[in-house]
Amino acid sequence: MRQITHATTLRGEPQSVFALLSHVPNFVDLCDHVEDIEELGDDRYRWTIRAAGFTLHFEVEVCASEPPAYFAWRSLSGIENRGSYRLYPAEPGHTRVEFELEYRLRNLLLEAAVRRATQSLVEHVSAQLMARVQARLDADLV
């Protein structure tokens, strides 16, 4: 599996950051590439994303949720992937967020097309996600 990691520090307490990141439907508003997330029940979700010119579908389940420190998922169908967010208290009123994603694409043509763009795409999406989480955290303080 290919692995991508990204880390950042946000202004906000771990509980507030965790609440935003662990509510899976939020990702439709937090990431431009996420077109739809359908709740299937039992901590399972069907995602539709658009990336590198492709529309991709996959189902995931939340496999760990330990507020406010750790949130993880794994795919059940579609794109094979698993990922997590680890949250750590940082300087007062801040939270360090470490994101890790592992994935495998079974379609060789898709793999070749996506491989070149994936690292920068995921870094862009993660940066966008964290910026939007920060904006929501800031709005809650007003």
C-alpha cells in the first residue's frame, strides 16, 4: 500500500477538533473533492470523490474512535484504503493533528494516472481540510 502523511497544528482544543474530524458527513463541506457521503448505519459510509479526472466510490467503516485522541477508518469496498487522525494537545489552546492514509488502487491505468498526482493532491486536500476545520473552530469562538 502507498502511504501519505500530513501534520499540522490548529487553534482549538482537542475535543473540538476531534468533534469536527470524527463526524464523517462533515467531509462533504470540508473537502472540494468529496462529492457525497451516504450514511449506511453501523459507522459505515459510502463515499463518492472526484480526483485526477475520475469519479471514485468506496465504502468505509469507522474502526476506532477514541475521543479526543484517535480516529481511524478502513475501506470495505471500492478503493482499498485505511487512515487515521491522531490528535495531541499542543501549546495552550492548540491541537497537533497527524493524518495518515494508506491506499492501493487495483486498476493499473488508474494507478498510473493517479500516482503522479496523489501526493500533491492529498497534501492539497489535507491542507484545505485543515484550513476549513480551523475556520469552523474560529467561527465557534466568535
